[in-house]
Amino acid sequence: MEKKIKPVNTIRKLLSGVPVIMVALGDSLTYGWMVDKGYLDFMGEMIGEEFPDARFSLINCGMPAGTALAHV
């Protein structure tokens, strides 16, 4: 039985053009508080460069606060 490794499955989807939705959870760093361009913007650019035929969406669920756990 083949063991499923989620990053490998996601990479396969990105390579094949299957739509991929990625959700980022976190605090103000994830949200991109007080910056023009946050790390999710850079991540989206890098994914687009590495997988030019990919169809993907990045959903930012970051919450600017002291810690990500404050919202759980």
C-alpha cells in the first residue's frame, strides 16, 4: 500500500494543473501587518515561478494579534 505524503500530492496537482487551494493560518506575520508585501505574496510568486501551469489560490486567514492561539 502506497503511503500518502500530502506535500507530494500537492506538488503533483500543481504540476498537472489541477486547482489547488492553500489556506494560511497564523498571526500578524501571516496576515502581513504593516507591510506592503507579506510572505504569502512572495510564496505565491515562488509557486507561480516553479509551477507556471499551476492553478492555485492562497487564502490568508492570518489575524493580527499577539499570537495565533489567541483566536482558537
